[in-house]
Amino acid sequence: NGQQYIYIRIACPVDVKVSHNDETLNSNEENLSMRTSFGSLSFEENTSEYSEDDVDDRVKILRLKADDNYDISIEGTGRGRMNYTIGFMDENGEYSDFRKFTNIKIKKSTVIDTVAAKSKNTILNVDEDGDGKYDLKYKAGANERGEIVDYSYIIYIVIATVGLIIAAAVFLIIKKKTNTRKRNG
């Protein structure tokens, strides 16, 4: 019918929730919702070796209409490693842009926020311990594997700058004291 979709596949013991225009897709059994006007949620059995008896580790498959942006919340329900794939259709209706995030560590306290949108990059914000602060940020562009975005270089730049300022201040203080002693002595 010409409608393009965003395809999302999430493999791991997690629950996924997509809210849009007062409707929600939700994989949590207590709030299960598999169809909305903007898309659908389905399940397939997980063929990985990882499994806890009391945890639903089925693969979650989302198909969302591609004409909008969707906030996606992923919450850990057990321990494991998550694989997250998001695919976008081209003008011919073929999925030609797949962004894959693999082996992301999941615990029951893990919360991941992302946006499903046709954009230059897909970002996964990961709160590993559920404290409300993102601990990791993964990024992938068209047909790329997700990589951790490393901002540690900024810390080194700040430390180096502060160190230079302190060294300059110490140098000026010593020079001033030396000049004062020469004048007085």
C-alpha cells in the first residue's frame, strides 16, 4: 500500500514500551498491548543459549509506521546481553538501512531510552543501574554497528587546562615573590 515501516528487533530478557499519541505498544504481560494505529508488536522464540526459567526472553519485533518519531523505553527483566536492530525502508520499500547494537549488558535494573526515527544516527541511552542517569551512550549511523560514544577525551582536556592554569598561577606567584625579594634585599 506504499506505507513504509521501521523494523525493530530486540533480543534479550527485556520489556519494551512504545508510546505515541496516547497509544502504547507494551510487551509487559500485565500491560500487554500488541496493536495500535501506528504499529504492531510481535514475539518470536529466542534461540540463544541464555535463558532463566522465570524470565520472558522472547525476541520482541516492532513494526512502526515510518512517518513519525517514536520514543522507545526498554527495561531489563533479567540478566543477559541484548541485541537491538533497527531497520529503515528505502523508496522502493526494501529494508536497506540496518543499524545493529550487539552484546549490550542487561540486568533487571537496566533502562534504555531511544528514539525510532529515520535520522543520520540512532542513539541508545543506557542507564545500567536504574538511578535515572545514563551511564553509556551507543551510536550507529546507516548500516553501522553501534559503538559506545566516548567522551573521556573531554575530561582529559579539562584536566590539562586546569593543570596549565594552576602551573601558570604558581609560576607567577613564585616570580612575584622572587622579584619582591630582589627589590628588598
